[in-house]
Amino acid sequence: MNKTSIIILSYNTLEYTRLCIESIRKLTLDGSYELIVVDNASRDGSVQWLRQQQDVRLIENQVNKGFPAGCNQGMAVAEAGNDILLLNSDTVVTPRWLKNMQQALYSAENIGAVSCVTNCCSNWQQIAAEYDNLEEMLLFADKYNISNPAKWERRPKLVGFCYLIKNAAFRRVGFLDEQFTPGNYEDDDYSLRLTLAGYQLLMCRDTFIHHYGSASFKPAADEKETAVMEWQYVELNRQNKKKLMEKWQITDKHIYWDRVTDEVQESADTEARILVVGCHAGMDLFYLQGKFPHARLTGIAENIREAALAGRSFEVYHCQDVERDIFQCLWGTYDYILLCEKHSHYRDFDSYVKRLLPYLSPEGSIHVSD
């Protein structure tokens, strides 16, 4: 396995950064990594402390360049041949964290990047983890972090709080897109680029690290300033999501279908045949696959770009008009037919459902999202 360049951005997060680096030193094999810290003009003493750390390659920015540009600076100076790990400064790593993720990353040539689970995260990478302090957290993680390929899930995207990228994939896909400065959705974008380059992404449910959550975006104590900064964060998120959708001409829609997963037999051996009509870029399919690894999943997408993206991992058909064209794509019978967005897809919904009934297995059912 390659050596890993661990890239951490620092912006007024001295205490978090210190905890993060100390945990890496303690719980990561010596010689298996290099530490690169990019400081974005911190004013809390971070630079002074980082300058004293002999094992840290420090890049000092005179202005805050944001997350994508800062990560790119670190990636640009990483040792040739190293894998790249983007790690938030407000994380604390745990026993076997990197070794476990490397096991997944090198499990197949086409795996381009992996991430792990944590206590605070989106993208259903968050798990319930009960502990009251870091000592208890490490005890929890030591029991949790047992490498197990059965707990590796394919995903359409990974969150950038802990994002391990194989060197070959990095050389092919390149740097983060800096149009998402100061941050948010650059990890979604990179995940899409890896997927289009032919790589698969894995989320490792056998590896846990602690994440305090958006430390560099945390608001100040003053209530008025807090309200302003929270609004700015929400607006930034909205703008960057719009940039992503416009860049790729896709939507970010997905449905978790909890009612269906409650109904399907909770067994890893289930081989239910599931059709998702309106699967968009495939998040629904990945969610269902995570719940039922042996289910046979088929998707229908109206957007040709979304069909192409989802089709990298699943059997997905493009139907410009699902009400009219879908019947050319169906074969056999399905145990579950899931119809997304009833009010936006169908002109005569009742008639459409009647035409789908012959494609249901004897015990099959049709489910409709709101």
C-alpha cells in the first residue's frame, strides 16, 4: 500500500487541530504517512503552534483561501506516489482507522476513494455512538474498528471530512474544483468526477472516527453575529448546491423509502427484485442496496446525465417520458415497484399504475412517494 499524505486545513481551530494531530501521531503507524497542514490566515495562535511541529509541512496563507483551494495547495505538495487523505481539523482519529480504510481502498483496482462513519455527518455516514468524553470514544472505536469487507458499502458520494483518495485516481481526476470556495459541495463534485472516471466509492462501516462538526464554520457567541453567520452558511450551501446542479445538469433528489425497507424482509439474504422509477442519479438505489445487499435493483431516470451516472453502478434505463417509454425497459416481474414524485411525473397516474400491475410478482406491491 502507498504512503498517505494527510492534508488538514487550519482556520482558527487551534485546539481542534492540536487534538487531531496528536491523535494521528498516537494511532497511525510511523512512516506510513506525512502531515501537511494548510493554515488559512488563522488569528488564534494556530500558526505559531504549527511552526513548532517538526513533523508538519506547513503552508501559511496570508488570506483565507477556503477549503477547496487550501486542499489543492496541500495536494500539490504531497510526496509523489502518495495516496491523498483530506481530513477535517475537527476530527479525532481512532485505533486502526487508516489501516482499515486502506484495506477497503486496495480491495479492488477500481476503488477510487473511501470514507468512514462518524458521530456527526450527513450522507448517512453518521451512526449512533454513545460516549461522554474522548477516552470513552476511543474505547468505543477500539471495539468498533474491526476490518470487515461485509461492512463496505458502495456510495455515489462521500463526505470530505475524511476522504481517502487512491493515488492513481487522484492523478487521473486531479484537484478539487475551486468554484465551490469557501466550501461545501466540492466533495459531491469530486465524487461525481471519480464516478465518471470509472471508479467506485466505498463507505466503510467498519471504521469510526470522531467529528466535532464544521468547526471552522462555527458561529460566534454573540447572538446577533451568530444569526448572521448561520444565515451566511445556509446561503453558501444553497449557492454551492446550485453550482453543482448547473455544472452537471442533474438534481440532488433522493428518497430513502423507509416504508419499503420496513416491509422488505430484514435479511442479508433477501433477493427481492426492486424497480425504482425516477431514481435520478442513483442515491435511492445505493440506499436500498445498503439495506439489502442481495436485492436485484433496476432504475429508471428521465435525465440522461443522471441515467449515465447511476448506470455506472446499477442497471438503469433512460426514459425521456417514463409514463410513455418505461414499458420498453421492463422484463419479468418485480417484488417492489417504487414510483417517485407522483405529482410531477404522470399525466394519468391511475391508468399508469394499472398498466404496471402485470409486472408485479404475485406478492408484489407498488409504493408511491409524495
